[in-house]
Amino acid sequence: MTLQNQVRRLTQFHEEPSLHAWSITSVGNFSLWLIVLLILFQTEYLFLVPLMVLAQIFPQHRTWIMTVGGGGLFLFKKLNQLQVTSPFWFAFDTLMIVGFLYLFYRIAKSFAKLPKIIKNHPQLFLHALLWVGIGLMFLFPAEARRDPSRMLALNLTACLVFFAFLIWRIGFMLYSGKRGTIKQQGFVEHLIYCLPYLGSSQVPYGKGLDYLNSKRSTDRLELARIQLAGLKLLLLASIWELALTVVDAAFFSTAVDAEPLFRLHHISELIAISTLHMPGPVTIWGSLIVDMVYETTQLAITGHLIIGCLRLFGFNLFRNTYKPLLARTLIDFWNRYYFYFKELLVDFFFFPVYLAVFKHHPKLRIFAATMASACLGNLYYHVLQHFDLLMITGNLPSFARFSSYLFYSFVLGLAIFVSILREQNQRGQPHVQHSIWVTLRKIAGVWIFFALLRIWDHSSSAFMQDTTFFLAIFGIRL
Amino acid sequence: MDRITDNDGLIKSGLIDSLAMLEIIAFLESRFGIDFSETGVDPVDLESIQKILDLIDRYKQ
């Protein structure tokens, strides 16, 4: 066996039939869970290990185990974040949230009987409801929404924050209603993804129940293979975590007694520094590139932990991040970088627009759908993501922050559209084997594009400040 | 090259990507008159040749 085959066998260990068989023996299974426990020991996912083991022992009760256990952990964690500590209000909020989800479940279940206008535009209906709720909340003065002595306003705000948080998941529930698949699905099954302990963002890793069900293991040997694939992701997450520690020490360390080998900056810090003194080109380009790689790796770690856990529960899901740094085109990077966010934009913005407009103008059709998803949908998602800040503090994130993100989304949408057209033009042509230098040049182009684009997407973005910095890199001073 | 069976996952095996999915949708619209705007697109329906055939059958009914 060649060295290449041996490496491949090692990295693809989860595809080894002998290992599948071994992992369902007592010793093999004990070893699997021991390794999982060691990896998750210092993470917030530790509490899921007993639930995963229970789901394996009682596969017929997997749904209930994930819902009751995972849902309970989710509510506990989120309500604690919102500083709901009283048992009464905890119960009140839980009832409101679960009741709210049940209401949407019933709506989705009776989809065929809904008024035509809602049936034709269920997602618009859903988002209109949210904005009506937001409007009503403004009847309470901002102070009331964060005053501990005014518990009703505080807890209604918490429920509305949850609604905004869960809106994309409820959207998937309505899609199940539209497709008619919800008729065979129970409410508790939908809570698997509607009360998501796994993943703390609005993006549903694993999408909705239709998708999850299509990826569910059906027998013990298949479960073993999926669990080993999950273990592989957890191991990868640990390796990347270690790699980031090294990068931190080498470039970003802020410890007094540990000066890094070569001082680089995360992007928001770099832009802040540049307003006082423009660093040298090596520091600027080094920071832009290394920070882009750093953030991509962070995203991969989070995604590997979440998808790894879902695989250990028995769902054979795609990775959230799959080698984006090896992508040779912008569209390829976008597909591999944050898969479930891209899927959210595709499901809720791209396809609805693609199916509705310019059917006889293929390029215009793709342009409209791409801009609706990568530009407008992307921006709208981020507005909703900041909604909790608005409801809790009463302060809107500044316009400058969103104008910067609007520019980011616009350029991203255009770039993806151009990349799609280029890929389409190359389809059907004979495959050309590029030299290693051409391949590296393509990869470098993708890295530079996204490293520069991130100038308009960081924690302290402001359009003029970001644009001034971008121009200054090329020697243009405003 | 190995033969593709009717039940092989096309997306999973890397045989089609999201761009190819757009082409499949456009083909199904023009060749079979399927109107996806009624039901939306479920990528699961396009995951294998068999599932695409099932989708066409469902639409014909």
C-alpha cells in the first residue's frame, strides 16, 4: 500500500467497515464514548454526552431524548443569558415559547386550509408577524423593557427576542407544511431543531425536520459509521483549536510576558490602529490574510463541534465548513465556508426569487436570485441578528454599521454572480489540468478577495472608516 | 469510471453542485412543465436520479 493510500485510510477511518463492526462491540463502543467525553470535557457540549449515549441505547426514543434533554438545556442557557432567574417567569417564558411554536406547528399542519394569500407567501406572513410584534413592543418605553421591576414587559421582550431568534427555524416548519410532509410529523419531532442547544446562532445547523429526517440513521451499523464520522469532526475541531493556540502565540498574543514572534492584528484592531498610525504593508497584509484564516478556522471549529454532536446523535449531516481555504473560485469558497448559512439564504431568498422572476432570461434570473440572497437576504439576516440588542437595550445598532455591511453584501452578491457565470461558461468544456502554480494563484486570489472584503465586516464596522482604511492600503488618502 | 446507480446521492457524491441543481430545475421546468413556485424546491428531491424520477411522477399525477 502506498503512503498516499495509508494517509487516506487514516484520515478516512470512519469509512473502514472493520472499525464500524468494532465500534458496536462493548469495548469499541466504550472507547468511542470515552474519546468523545475527553474531547467535549471542557466544552459547553459536555452535558450532551449522556443524551447521545441514551439516544444510541434507545434509538426509538431518540426524538424525545433530544427534545426534552436538548430543549431543556437550550431554554436554561438562553433564559439565563436574558437574566430570567425566577422559576415563575422561567416557566412563563418556556410556556410562551413552546406554545408559540405549537401554534406555528398547527398553522403548518393546516397549511392547505390557510387563506390563499398566506399559502402563497408563508414566509412573508411569518416575518410580517414578527415586525408587528416589534412594533407593539415599542408601546413599552425602552426603560420598561429592561427594568427588573416591570417583569411582564421584560418577559414579553424575552419571548419576542426568542421569536426573532427562532424565525428561520419556524420558516422551515412552514416549508414542511407547504410540502405536506408535516402531516406525518409530530410536534415533538420539530422541537429537535426549534429548541437548538447545539449552536447558539440563528442559523439552523441541520436545517429543518425534512432535511434531518432524510439524514437519520436507520440501523445500528449505519449509526456506527455516522458516529465515527462525528468523532472525526470532533478530533478535527481539537486539532484546529491547537493550531489557533499556536497562531495566537505567534501573532496575536496580548500577554505582557509573551510578546509574539511577529505582531499582527485582528481586523477591527488593525483598522482602529490605522486611524492613528498606518502600519507597514507587511503588517497590514499579514494581518488581513492571517485574520481571515483565523476566523475561518474558528468557524470550522464551532461547526465541527455542532455537526460532530449531531452525527453522534445519528444524523448523517454535511459539515458546516469543508476546506474553504482550498477553494479556487469565489462561489466555491462561499459554498464551503459556512454551509448552513448559505443554505438558509438559498432556501429563503435564492430559490423563492429564482422560481418567481425572469424565467425566460437565465442570466437575469440568476442575477436577481443571487442579489436577493447574498446581498439583501444576508443583510436582513444580520439586522435580525442584532434584534436582541435593540429589544434589550433599546438602542438600534448604528446606521454606519449596517451601511458598511450593506456594501459588504452588495460586493459579495456581485462577486458570486460573476463567479457563477464564469463557472457556467466553463461547463461542458474539456477539463484542463492546471499546474500547481496556476492552482496556487487561483487559491491566493480567493484568499485576497475575502481578506479585503472583511474590511467591511467586523465588530466595529463603520462605512467611511472602513473605506478610508481600504483606500489607504493602496496609498490613496481621503 | 464507476456507474451511477439510480439511488446514488448525486450531491453527496460530488456529482452535482448547487449550480448543476439550477440547471436541473430549469430542465425540469422546460421539459416537464413542473412549476416549482407552487411547492418550492426541496433539495432532497434532487438528491438522486430515483428521487428526480419520483418528483416527475408526483407532478404527472
